[in-house]
Amino acid sequence: MGAAIKVSGVSKLYESGVKAINKISFNIKKGEVVSILGESGSGKSTLLRLLAGLEDAEEGTILIGGQQITGPSDNLVPGYDFITLVFQDFKLQRFKTTAESIASEIYFLPLEERNQRVGELLDLCRLGDKADSYPHELSGGQQQRLAIAIALAGEPEVVLMDEPFSNLDFRLKEIIRQEVVDILRKAGVTVVMVSHDHTDALSVADRVMVVRSGQKIQMATPEHLYHHPKNEYAANFLGPINYIKLNGTSSETGVRPEQIILNGAGAYSGVVIRNVFQGMFYHVYIHSDMAEKDVLIYSKERMEEGTKVGFEFLGYPTK
């Protein structure tokens, strides 16, 4: 199939001289959904703009579909027709209907062909009954799907998404992010999505790349990344984790809360110090001599504080 995106040794400097991106290299396959995950200031949005051709790299190369991507210093009009960047605020045109907004992206097509393409995208994005609606008449999820329809209008090869779900409330996020990614998969495009939310990244991506201070820390499938993080930074970024000294060793091993089960005769012991109700389960914190910090486990029931408990690992500890 070949690599749709090939990034080799790319670096980008801030005006201060500090590297926003530091010699990053990675490949993305055609049709793959990849999430770039990192905290604020990690360089993930800068990397997205480099991929879009909106920034100049100081060194390294970016190839998309075999074509070298360069920034504003080489292009009078920055950007590429086959690459679309979707912003977190959607940038919808308030005085255009859904159909008009999509059509305006492909105004150069003959009218019949343009109308056909608009109809296809309205169906794909499940907006057929909203063709004559204005953005303020759409729900958050419908606005999100309209933004995707607009992004797909010109039949791009690559769609870049900058924090696409950050403006959605928790109740809608899980449903909408799956809907959006399903639409993009059906369209057959390659997707690169940046996010600071590990649940967004893990739930929809084929692979996730963790970045820190402009450097690639690790890139792997969500399952591998979660269970086998390369270092403590990656482990902590992907969700709660405990660091426990295994019996007979002096080094700490990362163990996810769901890998710990209570067992009175378990190899480890501690005292319950607090409970935090989380709806489906409690976060129960246990003080143990085997860990510098309180050990977090998940429990369906509240546990009496001060109770001595035994515990052991279910499956293998995280590396």
C-alpha cells in the first residue's frame, strides 16, 4: 500500500530559537487514522501545520503521496488542495446553509456535478434533512459533521484535525467522535488528529503517537501503547497507573488500576485510606509500603477506610 505520509528528521524552531519540533520521523499508511497525543506546548499543533504546508521546517522532509510538502517560503499560497485542515472551532459560515457551505468549497465544478457531490456528502454525513439549515440551527454533532462534509468536498487524500472534539461536552463526545471517524473511514482518507485527551486518541485511532517537547516518545497501536508504554511519561499520559515494587526487587513496575484485584491472601498488602465515587465504580486508594504513592484500584463497592487489604496483579504488569 505504501506510506501516505513520510516524515524524516523534521525540525521547527520557535522565534526564541527553541525547537518546537525536534528531528521527528514517522510513516503513516494510506487510509490510516493516527492521533498525535501530547500536552499543551508539546508541538503537536505545530507538527500538524507543517504537514499542512502552513509552516516552514528548518530541516528534514515531509512527503505526502510522494510529493514533498513545503511551507509559505516556497508557496505563494500556502497549503495543498489534497490536504484539508479541520479546526476545532469548525469555522462554519453563519449566513450559508449546510448545502451552500459544502457547495462553496467546490464552486469550480459544473453545476450538475457540484450538486451531485453535495448530495453525496449530505448523505455520507447524515445531513440530508439539514440541507437548508444554517449553522445556528444545527446541534453540536451536526456542526461537527458539516465541518467534515466541507473538509471532504474537494476529495482530499489527507484530513488533518486540530483538537476536533475539545468543544464538545462529555455527554456527546463519545458518540460524535465515533460518528466522525466512521465517516472519514468510509471516505477512505488518511487522517491525522492531534489531541491532549487520551480517551479521544485511544478510542478512534489505528495508531497513537505520543509527543513531548517536540520529540516523538512512542508510536504504536492504542492497545500496545496503553499496556507497554516506553517510559513513565507515556504511561502517565495514557491514564492512571501505579508504580509498585515487585516482591524481591528494588525497582518499580507500572501497574494499571484494572490490573489489580483484591485478595486477602495476596502477595501485597495495604490499608484503605479513601474512596472517590466515579459512578460505575469507586476509585479506592490504598497505602502500601510497596509503593511511594497511594495505590489506586477500581472497586464496585465502597471500602471501609482503615481496612487492611491484600491485593495481587491480574495479568502482566505494564512495563
